Amino acid sequence: MTHHTDDATDHAEFVTDPVCGMLIDPTTSATSREHDGTTFYFCSVGCANTFDADPHRYGHPHP
């Protein structure tokens, strides 16, 4: 027997908050920022504010 749901989260593409590393659904993220042509999504306004303070640190992490 197969169980199927139409829950939208079943098919969500999760992204990583670049500040805290949390996996989040971009469609329900707290906020987002554009930086150097890339959209970044955040779990909270606090993480977005941290990103705003130094976007190159979080937008282009060093290995």
C-alpha cells in the first residue's frame, strides 16, 4: 500500500542560511537579501542583519 500526501513541504527545496547554517525553505524564510547577483535566504531578521554587516564574509565564504 502506498501513502501519498500533497503536503507542499514534501517537495520543498531547502537552502542554507549563510550565517547560522540552518536549512530553511526559501518560500517561508524570514527574509532574503540580494548580493552580487545571488539571493540569500535567512531564518531570522537577526541573521539577515548579521549578513548585512559583512556580506562578503557570508556571501563568499573562504574554505
